[in-house]
Amino acid sequence: MKTLLNNIDLNEAFFGNPNIGFVPTMGSLHEGHISLIKKSKKSKSKTLVSIFVNPKQFNKKSDFRAYPRNTKKDIKLLKKLKIDYLYIPTFKDIYGFKPKNKVFLDKSSKKLCGKFRKGHFEGVLNVVNRFIEIIKPRYIFLGKKDYQQLYLIKKHIEKRKIKSKIIECKTVRENNGIACSSRNLNLSKNQMIIASNVFHYLRSLKKKIKKNYSLFNINKIKKELIKLGVNKIDYLENYNVKSFKKVKENNKEHNLFFAYYIKKVRLIDNI
């Protein structure tokens, strides 16, 4: 594994090698990241993992400061996985230039997380756009847990006719059912149980509304989630995964999207 600490290192390492599989991360690596890395390695491209906690996608400075970081542990894990490159850029490496492509932000960015986290997706698309111009990857490996983010990145790449190809990877879950996330590190044991109960309740609900959509009563469902220990619910919606439009009746291509808080920890998922 070669560690690249700036763009000069990166340019020297990649000279004449366009076959890069890129796994962007903010560190605190978990099984979800590992699955992306393994998929990249199977693609027979050189695997590059980045660790960069992007300040521009956080709504509050306190959230940015509180984001879990453990770079030493991450490096040990990446060495075991035998990736080709680890890229740990500085803020200047990422934001010290004007990108050629202007960020395209699809109108669906105003929904769900975009409605509750103003400026979040602008920050995500900005950094992804810059990563693409710096690295020029053949493939970008992204998980379906952050499905809205995945959808918006795909729309940006299509609109700007970027050659990099997005590889969608299934959501990896903890043994208790909840989606793997760096934010899970901020949950206590009791809070993990609450999150697990929420997942199992909503997964069961999804199966029921497939048979009888009238059971999708948002107010009633929210009350049940509060009883389970949820402190706040940002959204709970059924969306078509291809059009990213709200579904009002049974649809084979719909997922249940939700975001909620347990104390100060915000969790998102889709089933």
C-alpha cells in the first residue's frame, strides 16, 4: 500500500495509469467500506481509498468536530486489505483549485435529507466533483445506504458526461440489522438496541404494505417509533428508487426512506 499525502504524490503515482477504482471515505472504516474495497479489488483496477472528512457537507461545525476519526486504525485495516493506494489529502489539495466541471444538482436534492440538511448535498457533490477531476477514476464504488447521495452523484456524472462509472454496492448491515455507519460509533449499547428495533419494525412494515398499502399511515408509524425510543424523526417516505419520486401506492421499485435521531445521533437508511 502506497500512502499519498498530497496531490504531488498522487500525480507521480498515477502517471500513465488510468485504471483506478476509487472508494471515497471519511474514515472510521467499517464493514460497509470493506465491502466496497473488496468489490473494487475484484474489478481488477488499482484500488485507491481516500480519507477526507469534508467540512463543507456538515451543517454545523460541532457536527464536523464530533465526526468519529481513527486514522491509525484505518491505516492498519487498509494494509491488511492490501489496497494499492491510500490518499489522505489536505483541505488545500481538494479546494485549492477551480474545477472544470460545474456541479449539477438535480432537483431531487431538495427532498428528504436535502430538506433537513441545507447545503449538505451541495457540499457532497462539490467534493466528489473535485475528487473526480484530481483522480480521474475509471470506477467509483458507492453504497446504497446513502441512496439519495448515490442518486445525485449519478445524475451529476450523467449530466456532465463524465467518463467515470458508478458501481452501486448493496447496504452492509450489522448483526442487529442496522446499516453499517461511522456514526454507529456514537451510539451506546442501549441506543444500538433502539436502532435495531427501529430497523426490524420498519422492515416488517415494508413487507406488510407490499400486501396492503393502506397500512402506510405515517402519523401512526411515527408514534410507534417514538415508543421504541426515537427522539426525533426527520422523514419517513416511500420513494421510487429509479425516478426518486414519492410513491402513493404499491410499487415494485419503491423503498422506505427514513431519517431519525436517537439523542443527538442522526441515522438514515432505506429498506
